[in-house]
Amino acid sequence: MERRNKIELKNKVILITGSSSGIGKTTAIRFAQEGAKIVVNYKTNKGGGEETLNEVKKVSEGIIVQADVSQPDDVKRMFEQVEKAYGTVHILINNAAIPNDKIPYLEASYEQILEMVNTDLIGPMICSQYALKYMQKQGFGKILNTSSIRGSEHGGRSVVYAASKAGINSFSKTLAKMVAPEIQVNAVAPGFVKTRNYDKMTKEQTDSFISQTYLKRWVTKAEIADAFIFLAKNDAMTGQVIYVDAGFTLK
């Protein structure tokens, strides 16, 4: 008998951390267009989170929750609010992250290193622990992580960011083995996506990034969101890291 996908996205509860801007915002709206119920999360960008929720509500329903994923008490409170609103989580997208090293590694303090690792690696681990309680109880679910090309090609000069994203890749694969076959865990690794992270860079800097790709162009936020949709609908993949990078990792 042919196996059918367990998850039809309509009316499923999707929690997307860091969905007040950029990839997270676009992904939240894309899942709402599929009829999913969206939990929008933000750390400090309340206005952006409210904008995301307003777009979600044009086509579906959702709630907004403030939480810093690097803080265990915030994560606990976030899932309590989700449970109160919807009773469960069907898909968790661990997207919230600090996008690159704020301070060069050799100058970074212990606290600065810890801030990034806690946000970019430990945060997804803690969020996944909470989500899995619901998923294991209901017998299905998906955890999707936002990785990066820097997690495989050793990150240029963003040492702590690259190490954190390499950790996300390993976490995705190892957790996938642990929770199979009922639950699938995968990751999307974006290449150069034109988000606010690049706003302060010069044209020469951004051109140098794009020149390293084989397709010689930016990846769009919508293309990353479509990769998350693909993984959410596909029941035959687990422990995979999908690179959506305009051919950057071919080098």
C-alpha cells in the first residue's frame, strides 16, 4: 500500500521562530497561503511581527508570541501560549538566529560567543525539545531548521556563526535518527538572500558574494520559503540539509 503524506498543511499549527522579518516572515505568509495556522515569533521587532501576523490573517489565522529563543524561560512561555491557543504544534521551523558574527572571533568576549551559540544552536535544540512532546504524543510532526551555506564551507570570517550552523546540520541529522519514523527532521541552508543583513554592506562587498555563485544572482526569500513548504509536504525525507544557494557550494 502506497504511503500517503501524514501532514496536509491546511489547519495545521506551524510555529516559526524569528518570523518578524526576512526569511521567517516570507515563510510564515507562504504557509498561511496553504491554510496553516501560524504562530509568529519575534524577539524585539514587535512591529515586524505584527506586520507578519496581519499578512497571515488575510488568508488564514494565527497568533503572535514574543520570546527570545536563547532564554529557556521564554521558550517555555512561548509553548505554553501556543498550547493555550491551539493545543499542539505540528511543524516547528527553527529560524531565529543572529545572522553573522557581530565581533571578529579573535576579539569576541565569552559573553558574545555564548550569545550567538545560545541563539543559533542551543535555542533550536530547546525549542525542539518542547515541540517533540506534542509531536510524539500525536504520532507525527516535522522539525525544520534554518541552516546556512556557512555551516558547510566553514564560514569565511564568521567563525562562531559557521560553527553554530555546522552544529545545526549535525543536530538535524542526529535528531532525525532519534525520532524516526514518526517524525521527520530536515534543514534548509540558504545561500545569499537579500535580507536586511546586507543593508550596511557596500555594493563591492555584495557583488563579491554573488560572483561566488554559479547562477550569479541572489536567492529570493520566496525560494527559501518554497523549500520549507517542500520539506513540510514530503514524508520520504529526513536528516537532509537542502542547499538553496544559487550553486555556491559547487565550488
